[in-house]
Amino acid sequence: MFARVSTYRPAPDSTGAPSEETVRRVLELPGCKGIYYLLGKDNKSLGLTLWDDEDALAGSRPAADRIRAETTQEQHMETLGVEEFEVLTQQLSD
């Protein structure tokens, strides 16, 4: 499994949380396994998407770039960075 982590700075009056439409669009991309959105105390947020494999991650880049650009404009956010990772461990407790 692979992950893409996008770091944002939301506008002061907004969490910049993605709309349901944005989440739906991301989840419909081939190979997408899930999405998390995290808001930190320092007015920084993270979008984390999970992908089946490296090919799915790579294939999603153009659409993800487009969705990210549209969302940051709509939510008045600044994109601080985008990084990609291989997921080495995955476990959720019940």
C-alpha cells in the first residue's frame, strides 16, 4: 500500500475540510483505499490518501493535482507540500 500526504494551511476562519463531493471524487479514483483529513493545533492540516499499490498512486497524480487545486481555491487554503510514501505498517484496533 502507498500513501500521499498533502499539507495545507487553511484560512483563519476555516478548517479547510474537504467537501463530501471532494471526498467522493478522491474515493472514485482507481486504486484509492481511503482518505483521512487531519487538522492540527497550529492551523495546519493534512490530507492522507491510501492507494492499493505504486501504480495506482502514480496513476492518480494528475487527477489528485487537479482536485487539490480546485479544493484549495474553494476552501481558501494554501498547499504547503505533497509527499508520497510506502505504507510499511497498517493496523487499527477495534
